[in-house]
Amino acid sequence: MSDFGLPSPRVLPDDVRERLRAEVRAGIGEPRRTKHVWYAAAAAVVVLAAGAVVVTQQARRPAEVPPAVAGGLQLDAKLATMALDRCWAAVHAAGKAERVPPRAEWVPLLTEELEGDAVVAATAAGRPMFCETTATTVTLSDPAATPAYAPGSRSGLLLHSATGLVGGVLDPAWPKASLTTSTPDGSSGSDVEFSPVSRQFVAHTRTAPDRTAVALIDGGPGQPRKVDLPAAPAPLLAVTDRPEPADRTSAAGRALGDCLADAEEVIPDAAAYRPGPLLKENDQQVVMGRRGDRVIVCTREPDYQRPGKTRARAYPDLVAARDVPARLLRVSTLGGAESGAPAGAARNPVAVVLPAAATSAGFEFDADNGADLAVTDGMALAWLPRKIALTPEAKVRVRAWDANDRLVYEGSLPLL
């Protein structure tokens, strides 16, 4: 022990000493970073057996060493690099490279992904920026734009994309907040998680921007304060860089395209979904669509609250296990009593995903009610017979055959 009560110094092993010296020399040889990318430097801490701590500074490319994220925030380094590289390529392809800082100064702070719709909250030369990528599209906020601040606050939006993605910055005086969205059909809300570095936040609303009002609620001490957020600035670019054309000329193709365009809910990469079976009865319509292993349903019916209008709903494929042989997609009742429809208008579509080899199928609801169906691209669709009660115990027995009449699936699926 020393006179100050500290443990006696330990001798470092030769290999550790030489490695640390090399790292320090390498750090000294690096050019000094400008202040707006201070967070690109990572401290490498080596804890030795004797309890001594040696810290060396390593300057690295900003995009390779993002700062740590706190709480429930996520930062997927691989996802961030791929998305930012794709946004950078789109900027070059659009001839807008002079309007953004160099790629080396793009620093990812957090990532979020929902069913293939990924967003990276980053800074570019110290300014907040959002890069969103889907399977077919790229959207990049304008790093030179000023956030659309709510009156009397420093909370504002920088991006509200076609997929319903919201990206903004939170007032530094707000320790926490929640975000709410309102549409003609209702409202929803969630807590805001933000980067401690830039105060950036993101949220997948999955509702059309032109039908969605966005607000923030200050969750700090005292009375909660709600501020309505103005429309976000226009993005620097929003392009389809990897197009996947799908049929929109057949009856099912037109129905799918029109329904997805009119639906309040947004399906990313909607234009790439191939049409499946189409079901119509009076003024009610149901159509399925497929892209890869994702299958969607879109419905249209009269808007009973607004005579002469129709209402479209889109149902995304949020099933976690898509590798099962068959699955049923949940769809709300059309013509339900809560919609103001006349008595007897209620119908329930039964939408089933089948093996890709299936070309025909049979649905059996009970001994007296069933349907023989053509299968389109592994999708089958039928109305639930009116006599069948939609209860937690209700099931449909499904059998499917391929083009050679070989049975490729047989099983029962719960209707709820």
C-alpha cells in the first residue's frame, strides 16, 4: 500500500503495454476532428487485473462508431449502414449531392424497423436528418430544413413520409413526452423515446399523412401541455429506387390498387403487391395482395355515416411466423352494426394464405356449409356463411390441392 492508501502499482504485461502504445500513437497521428462530430470518437477502456484503468482515444469514421443509445432505443449498426448508404446513393442518383454533407459526416443515432419499413435517425454535419428505406423506396429528410416547430415550443417535425413515418425533434426543456395521432376514424398515442444526443424521435403511424394530425404532449412536471405539430418540411427526396411492378390492369389489380390508395392505413411498398382473389357482394368488396411472403387484405364498403361515400381499410400482414403451411388473416366485419349499416348487412371475409403450390382449395365451416375455391398465388378468399357464428371456438377446415390434384395442405384454422 502507498502512503495514500492506494494499492501498489502492478507491472503491465509486455504485450498489453505494446498494444496500448501502438493505439495511442495511432490516435495521435489522426487529424483532429471538428467539433460537430465530437461524438464520433469512442473511448476504449481497458480494465487491468490490478484495478488500474487505462483509457485511449480512438478517432474513427463517424458512421462506424455511433454513440450509445439509452433506454428502449435501438441502434442496429448493420441496418443503419445499409440504409444510409442507400440514401446516399439515391441522393447521388437524384443529382442532389451538393445539398447534403459528405457521407462520412452522417452519424446514426437510432434505428427502428416495422415489417420491412426501416428508419435511421442520424445527424449530417451535426444537423438532424432521417433516412427511411422500404423494399422499393427511399425517403430522406432535408438536412438543411428547419423543423416545423409547434407554436411556443422547440418540438417539431422534420419528416412525415408517405408510409406514415414521423420523424422530429423534442424540445430540450421536455424531459419526456408522448405522441398522439388523430384521423377521421379515431386516435392513438404512444410514449416518445428520443436520442439523448440530438433529441430526435421517430414513430411509425401507418396512417396517411394527409389524413393524420400529429401532436406532442409534454410529460414533464406540472400540468401536461399538448401542442399540435405543423406539417413537416418537404423531404429532400422520396423515390422508388428498386421498383417491383405489379398488375394494376386486371379487375383484381385495379381493385387492389384503388383500395390501397383510398385506405386510411398505409401499406409500405403498396405498388409492389400482386393482386390475389377478389370477392364482391352488393357494395362490399374484399381483395387480397401478395409481395414475397407478406400477404395483405383490403376492403371497401359504403361509408354509412356519409351517404354516397365509401370507406376502404387495409390490413397489413403482421404475423410473426410466416413459414407455417397455412394461416388466416384477421379482417374486421364489413357492414357491422357499429358502422351504422342496415340490419343484415354484416359479412365476414375469410382470407387464408396457403402453400405457393396450391391452385384450388375447399373451405368447410360445418357439415352443411362450405365452399370450393380457386387459389391465386397462394391466396384463397370466401365469405363466412351467415349461419356460422363468429365465436372463439369457430374454425374452418381447409384443404388445398396443387395443379396435379395432389393434397398440399389439410388442417383447421381458428376464425378468431
